[in-house]
Amino acid sequence: MKKYHEIISEQINKLNISLTDIVAQCEKEGQKITVSYLSKLKNDRMPPPSYEVTRTLAKVLNIDSDTLVIISYLEQAPSEFQKILKLIRVITKIL
């Protein structure tokens, strides 16, 4: 499963859109973020953002918002829960 930063980074590259343009579009959607913050998210120097920011980024970047929200929550889940999810994925692949 791809990580949050990988998904947004790939989509930014695919759309060939600048971080400044993304920030401007987010602001039009009512969500104020900075280029610096977006850069940190894109480069995995910050954990996934709030639900609201994630929904806005998904809309601006044309990413399925439910998927991005779920990935955000999973990355921020306690480590024990993440271990269980990894084990489930391994078992699923075997079956």
C-alpha cells in the first residue's frame, strides 16, 4: 500500500501542477495551507494532515478522498494496530 506522501507526490507530478497553484486552489476551497507545509507533506517530513486538509487536497489533486482519508488514518494508527494490518495483508496474499 502506498503512503500518503507518495500518493500526493505522484499526483502532483502527474498533474504537473506547482505547489503554489495547489495552495491557491485549496484557499479557494476554504482551506488555508502554506507552500512550506504542502512541501513537507509531499516529502514525508510531516505526518498526514487533518481530515479537512486531506479532503481538500484530495479534491484539488483529483484523488479519491475516502481512500486518502483512510490512508491518513492508517498511517497515524497506533503501532500495534499497524502490525495487525500488515499481518492481515500477508495472510491475504498467501490465501
